[in-house]
Amino acid sequence: MSVTVRVPAKVNVQLAVGGARPDGFHDLANVFLAVGLYDEVTATPADELRITCTGPGADQVPLDRTNLAARAALALAARHGLDAAVHLHIAKDIPVAGGMAGGSADAAGALVACDALWGLNTPQGELLDICAELGSDVPFSLVGGAALGTGRGEQLRPLDVGGTFHWVFAVADGGLSTPAVYREFDRLTEGTEVPEPLASQELLDALAKGDATALATALSNDLQPAAISLFPSLADTLAAGRAAGALAGLVSGSGPTTAFLVRDAESAAEVAESLLASGTCRAARTATSPAQGATVVRGR
């Protein structure tokens, strides 16, 4: 008996970042869009909590209790007075340490898989509470689609999306630590007035209409200068994607994956091929959005 959950990556089509709060976090206006690159998390009964992982970048994934999926299983078990005796297998396809919320996706996948395996039927509101305790991106990984995240990103408001958007994701050779990128953001903005983060109405309207051209003009990421400061070759990748015909490009979240919005599937294939030929990235992946959140695909 096992349960397998499929969970999507995300791209931040807007990431507006406020100044550092006393607790070290930053207030955000974070417009999430789930994209069709997926990890799968399989939960199987075991004598004790165990994590295994396969797929691209699996060697970079911790297999102890620091893994977000392990922490999710432990948190759910504690809430219900259970022992987290489960084997969680993560089949990776979302870039690791790439700014696409792969670890958060695995946490959401583990929550849904363990909840189904243990027959708990935990209300979604409770699952979202656990997600918020685990990390700022985890609640969105659970619900998918499109949403505006405020607070530190965990307070979600669903957004309408009026069509399908086509993307190319350029995977960098290496990773970036999200805390390191935020520290660099703080360094770069030190002594300046950091404005209150607000969602762009132009961007929300473009999403609702399914208008890729309008969305391209509104994409923004306040962490992009910090990510490029720490990983300067990202500027070359962004230039290569735009030169290849992308409508727009930006660093995805804290990076170092770069995301390129394109017109259609044919354009996506051409831009991906050009990016690979440019030598500015390790891999180029095409995907569409929006995508469903954490979903049981096998088992209960």
C-alpha cells in the first residue's frame, strides 16, 4: 500500500520585496504561478521515517530530518498523535536549489501523501497551517493554480488566469541559497527607502485575460539584482533568452533558474534550443501554466 502525489514547480511572475522585518523575514507581494514541471512524492508504510530521492540533482537533496518533506510528515503526525513511520520517496524533476520551490513542493506532496496513507482527511485549512509553519512557499505548492502571496508569502489569495502561458526555464549549473539572496538584497538596499510591496494591477489584469504580451511587460522580481550579484552569469542567460525571441525573461524567485515567457509551444521549443546552444545554461525545460497543486495520482 502506498500513495503517490504529484506536485508542481512555481514561477514568481511578480516578486515585490519589502524591507527586512524585526523577525528577519520580508513582507512580500508574491504572484505565484504553478507550472507543469513536477516532483512526485510516494509515501509507503515503514518501521521508521526514511527519505530516498532519485532524479536530476538528487545528490543535493538531504535525506535526513532536515528535508522539508520529512519535516512535513513529522508535523502532520504530531498534530494527530501518530508516529511518522513512513518511507517517503521523492522523484525529482523540479530543478534543485533553482528558485522554483522544489523543496516546498516536496513538503506539500509529503503532507498530502501521508494524510491519504494514514486516512486522516485533514481539512485543507489545517494542512495550509502546517504548510505555513514549514516555509513561505509551501502553502502555494499545496494549492497550485495562481495566487497572490502576502505577509512573507504564506497568506494566499487565489487569482484568475484566463488562458495558458508558455515558458522556457533555463537551469543554471549550480544553485543559490534563498537566505543568501535575501541577505544580498538587504546589502544592496541598505540605506535606501524600500517601498511597501504591492501587487501590480497591470500584471493581475494580464493574468486574468490570458494575455502573454501584456504579462511580459509586467513581469518583475525585486530579488533579481541580488541573484545576479551572487551569480553574474545569469545576466548572460537572460540576454540569450531574449535574443532567442522570448517575450520577456526574469530570474525565477531567488534563482538561479531563469524563466522566459514565450508566445506558444513552437516558440518555446525554439527558445529552449537557442538557450542550450548559447552555452549559458545546463538545461532548458519547456512547460505551461497554470498547473494543479498537490494531487494524488496513485493510491488512495
